[in-house]
Amino acid sequence: MMQTSRAAAHTDLRTARTPELREHDDTQPLLIQVNGLEKTYTTARGALTLFRDLDLQIQTGEMVAILGQSGAGKSTLLHILGALDAPTAGTVYCASTNVSKLSQRDAAAFRNREIGYVWQFHYLLPEFTALENVAMPLLARNMKKREALGVAANWLKEVGLEDRGEHRPGELSGGEQQRVALARALVNHPRLLLADEPTGDLDETTAGKIFDLIERLHESHGLTSILVTHNLDLAARCTRALRLEDGKLATLAMSPQTVQNRN
Ligand code: ADP
């Protein structure tokens, strides 16, 4: 079977890591199972095929980095996993749901329930306060406003921004905006965090702090997390790093040097 031969050909990142790096319990059940994924866009210049027979398995509790050149299809892969886009062929099981078969309405409900999404740019609503932005997914689920604002306040505290609740996004730093975006992504307690270059627009120090926060939230909320990043040092802190290239995913072996220099 394809999956087996591909797995055998890979170097396992864990064998290349120093012992203090994140360990993963590989007896956990699968949260994501992708088989034979294909995605073809029809463009003015013809068909653009991004994935050909791509397979992926991710266990509950893993924190997986996805690397690859710009245009390789990393964002598209996250969109498909998070039911924001549909595959052309193949099956995509995510959080016990066949996301390739969802109607638009069911996909929206699935995203609201199971997926926390963070992008490179925060996409907070500029005319609302930080507190209101975090409360938004709760209000979308018909929680009463007073209660939603209370839950949102707790989340702002958890991301270290309890004194910024009344600030609008334009009155926050880039790192603070991303903290609010993380609180908003997780306020509905999703099982899966999908982060598309969450530190890509931040300076190195702030990026490190946001990554620390993601790690802490990942642990404390029992998340499964997939992070698209160009930062090898941050990728080395994940349970696995995968490179998307030529429409396929390959396990990336980090050199001990990369790992030692990760901070
Ligand atoms: P990455 O995140 O790795 O930079 P993307 O997933 O954003 O890559 O895009 C992969 C390729 O697919 C790019 O060449 C992009 O132009 C193309 N693409 C993305 N979305 C669409 C779309 N809706 N229609 C046509 N082409 C698209």
C-alpha cells in the first residue's frame, strides 16, 4: 500500500531530535486521515493540480509543522482539512467527519465546532473591541451577549491580555492582535487548531512568544495542531515536520544542529 512504502522511505524526525524535544504518545487515535487527495484548480491558463494521491495521518495530540515553498499548496491543504475548500478527489476524515462530503451548511457547523483557525494576518473586525472579537464565535452560536463577554474575558486573560479588552485591533501591537486571534480561534473549544504562518508577520522575539503561547494552549486544551511555517527552528519544536513538495508530503528530518539552535 502507498502509505506503508512512503512511511518506510522517510527518516523519522524523532530519531533526529535531542531528548528534551516534545515527545508524542503514538498510541493516540487518528484525528486526521487523508487518502488519495487530489486538488485541481481550473484557471484561465488551464488546470493547476496541487496534490496527487496525497496521504496524511495525524494523531490526536500531535503538533505538526508543514513547510514548503510558496505556492506549494500549504494553505490549500489547511483549507481542505478545515472544510473551507473541497478536494477534487480523495477522502478527508477530520475529527470523525468526512469533510470532503459536507454541504456548505454542515461545513460551517463543522468549522464552528471543531476547528480553530489562525492566519498570518489576524482578520479581527476593526470596529469591534478585542473582547467583542473573541466573543463573536460564541454569539454566532446564540450564546447570550453577557455570558459570551464573560467567557471572552477569561480567554483574554488566558492569552495575557486581560487589560486590553476594550482596545480595538488598531490599538494593539501585532503580537497582541495575534493573541486575540488565538483566543477567538479557541473560544469554542475546537479539537483542531489550524495555523497558517501564525508568526509570519511578526519580529523574531514576538514570533517566539506567540509560538510559546500556541504550545501552552496546545497542551492545556488537549489540542491537535497543524502549523504552516517557514521557520525551521519553530518547526523543530513540533512532534513532526512535513514538507509539501511536488504535490506530496514528506517527513522532514531536522539536523541536530537546527534543533540545538532552535532558540
Ligand atoms: P502556499 O500556501 O503553499 O503558498 P497556496 O495553497 O496558497 O500555496 O496556493 C497554491 C497554488 O494554488 C498557487 O499557485 C495558487 O496561485 C493556486 N491557487 C490557490 N487558490 C486558488 C484558486 N482558488 N484558484 C486557482 N488557483 C489557486
